[in-house]
Amino acid sequence: MIGGAAAAAGGVLLSQLPAAAQQKATAPPAAPPPVAPPDPTKIPGAPTTAVGTRSPFFTPARAPVGEITGTALTPLQDLSGTITPSDLHFTRIHDGIPTIDPSKHRLVIHGMVDRPIELTMDDLMRFPAVTRTHFVECSGNGRAAYRTPKPDMTPQQVDGMISQSEWTGIPVDTLFHEVGVQRDAKYFLAEGGDACLLARSIPVSKGRDDAIIAFAQNGEPLRPEQGFPIRLLLPGYEGNTNVKWLRRIKLGPEPFMTRWETAKYTDPLPGGKIRWFSFEMDAKSIITSPAYPKRLSGTGWWPITGLAWSGRGRISRVDVSTDGGASWVEAELLSPLTPKAMVRFQYMWQWNGDEHLLMSRAVDDQGYVQPTMAQLRAVRGPGTDYHFNPIRAWRVARNGVVTFEANT
Amino acid sequence: MRRLFAGAALLTLALTACRLDARDDYLGDKDPKNFDLGHSPSPEELAAINIDVSPNGQGLPPGTGNGADGAKVYASACASCHGANGEGKPPAYPQLLGGPMGASVDFSKDYKIPRTIGNYWPYATSLFDYIRRAMPLTAPGSLTADQTYAVTAYLLSREGLIPPNASLDAKSLPAVKMPALERFVNDDRRGSIGGKAVR
């Protein structure tokens, strides 16, 4: 079913490519089985190391791997809190992950500006920076669970194209000030330095509002697959617009109409219409535990926990239902409520051994309530599944097995 | 009075903290007009990367190509992934040609309706821009301007949008009318309350 997720995102596995494009995806070596002494308090432990590693008892992984166009999804069911470990941040790439020497990388800002500039990384790092925590979500998140739903899908396979980091970078507004953006400039083209030169048109107003040119993620330089050495970070906007490996910003009077904002990432609507420039990711949530493949080992107290987010502001409330949406109770929010960031919710539930249908429903500070699948389909039609934020459900069977339930 | 001032200061601090502009957060009243970092790119530096093409044709390079030449480019550079007739190998390699045409086509009814150049792309210039940026997947940037015009002409003619063997250049490409353009509408979701009133 992971293949289904990749397929829905337009994934290309290396083995499907013409021979010239095939580079060996290095398979991680099989981890040795963990060995723990019978009593760790009776022998000295291991010495310090230069770089830490995860406990051998915890082996989360993105999936699928080995692609040059497609996705690698975050294992939501394995994670706690709201920050995604950088090496597990979801990845969506369109022609591989480039290797970029930061000493040779340049950012050019030009077009409708008074003073075009070219910046080295050293130049860029001399501007005042900001640090913000935001999610990045692919607008195709949830497609596989819609097109090829299966009971044995994990949160990773259902909605694993969302991750969250603490990002550090230079506000785009600071650089706009530096170059003198002209009054008639309404959009800027953001262009990446990967092999497809991915490019998107972004409103200048977003650049002035809260856009960041990020150089760090969770306290260290960006991971290569997240745009090393710099990426555009547009809080709350669909993932594709957060252009990685950023090499050029060009100010213009109108959108530049690239392939990624016309032929792709647009939303068909009834009546033959197609919605474009649908940037903001609407409020959404998903229970990450209990969820497949977890099995409840017995009746009694269980935390129902998950993640909620909105691209339009703060989450204000998350409701949980244990009866398929017939009744809702407000969950506890475990982390600070900051704009355009994931929060973790928790609801302590006493399982009585009966069959239950668990759901979560996010509400944001704009008063937006996460819709059901049926509500989305009724308005947008069954052929539209970008920007797809239906209520997610998990069925708990009498034997404790938890499975994904697509229709809500 | 002192409390009032303290309150006002706190309020100012809170308002300042809400703004992302680093100039306000960190510079206070220093506020230099510019940091004067970096340098002006030379015309050569700009020309090397200023590759985008707008719907009005701005950015299109000199050169020309026709559908007959484009068919040869397609066969050698594109067909191995997108198929001899642009049928693609979905989902990995998108279908380019042969989708249903006409105003009655409603993509919202079924995600399986092929979204092709003729029925979904609103601007012909975007096709040139994308091919020049990203195609072919295994050797992006390897086509000349003439080859890019030619393969663009081939694809547009196969979709019936320009006459067979018509030539395209910087003047004629932006003039190609794409039937999908009238389908596109702006995002109207802002202010939606979701739930039963989702947009």
C-alpha cells in the first residue's frame, strides 16, 4: 500500500526509469538485533560518541524509498510531540535531491526591484534571522487514502505528507526591503536549483507577511532533501510552494504560470471549472494512536492522541468522537497554540471492549470546522483530491485490532 | 501612571513580537536603509538563470521549430517515458495527449479523466517553460531552443491546437489559444467555515 501512496503522488521508482537515470539507492544495512544486558545497572555503559544515534529498539522509517520523483512519507504513528525529527521529515521531489556546495550557491533577487542583488550564503547569514515553528504539508496529502483506501493503512500511509520543524531563516520582507520591491510587483517567482528548476509564483503580500528563506531546521542546516542550503518557507501554504534549493526570486506584475500552478496542484470543481492558486491548507487532524497497526491489548484507559493543524491560523479546538461522529468531546491540547503549526491533542478514553469508530475534528481560529469526506465530495466532486482535509476515522474491533476507515 | 506606562510598553512589546519583520524585532531604532550586502548581478550572470517564460511571451528565446521536426525530437527524447502517442505510463509518467476535449468535460467527476495538454493546460507558454526547465527527466536542459519550439509545436498540433507542421517562435507561441484557460477560477475558500459549508 505504500506503493499506492507513491503512485498517487506521481511517484517514479528508480527501477522504472531509463537506465541512464538509475542510481543505486543505497539500502540501509540490516540493523543488528538489539542486545541489552540483563541488568544495565551492573555494568558500565557505552562511551560518548561524536554523533548520536537512535536507540536500536526504535527504528522509524520514511517510505517508500529509492525514488527520484515522488514521496517519502513521515511515520506519524511512531512519533510524539509536534516536531518531526529532521531525518524523518516527509520528502516530495520532482527530479531527485541535488547535491549543492553551499560555497557556490547563490540567491539572486531581480525583476521589478530597484536594486537587484546576488547573495552568497555568507552574505545571507549576515541578515537578521527569525525562528518559527511551522508545518509543511503537501497539497496531495491524503490522496492515496482516498483513491486506494485499505483497512491496513497506517497514519503514515494515510496522511504522512505532513511534517513540522523549527525553521530559522531570513524574512523575505527583509530582503524585499533590501532590493526595493516596486509598487506594481504583485507576484514573485521562486525557483529552485534542482534538476527540474521547480518554480512557483507567490503573492508579494505573502512575502511581506510571514515568508522566510530558511537555512536551518531544528537547530542545524537544512537536510539536503529539505532544500540545503536554503528553501522558501511559506507558513500554511501547500508544500509545493515552499521551494527547496532556492536559487532565484523574480518580482513581476502577475503570476508566471508555471506547470506546477496550472497543469498540477489545481483543483477541478463541478461545472468544468478548475480552482488555481489555492495556497492555504485548511484545518485538518488525524489520530495517530490508536491507529493501524496498533492493537489494543486490553480494555481500560487508552490515550487517543494525534495531530491537528491549520494553514490559516491557530488551532482553537480539537474534538474527538468514539462513536463515529454521533457525539464529540473536546480533547486536551498538549502544546502551545502558534499560527500555522501542528498541535498535539489527547483524549483519555476508557475502552469497554465494544466496537468503536474513533474520529478527530479540528477547528481553527477562523472558525473553520474540519469537514467530513462526504461534505468535501458534495461540494468539490469526487474527482478532486488536492487540498483534501476530511475527518479521519479508525475502527476499533472487539479483538482490539484498529483499522483505517476511509469514508467519513 | 507608571502602571499605565508599563502596560503600554507590554502591549507595544506584544504587538512588535507579533510582526515577523526582523527589522522591527532586532533593529529597533537603528533601522539602516539597507544592509548593503551581496552585489549586483552582472548581465551575464542574470542571463544564465533568467529562464522563465510568461504567458505574454516575455522570456522566450530566439529560435523556431515545427511539428515535423518536433516529432523527431519527441521520438528520441520523450517517447521512452511518455509513449509513442503521448499516452504516458501513468502514474509515473503523465499522459500528455488524447484526453477528452470540449466544455462538457468535468474533471471533478472522476480523477481518472486524463488531464492533458489540450484539455487542462491554460497557457502554451507554460509548456515551453516546463520542457526547457525540466525535460527530458534524465537530461534536463539538453534541448536547444529550436528543439524546444519544435517539440512544443508537435505536442500542440497533436492536440489539434495548431495546424500540423505549423512553426512556433517567440511571437506565435504566446498567441496559441488554449481552451482550458476559461476553466480556471480563483480560490474562494477564504472565510469558509468548513463543515457543511465547505468550499
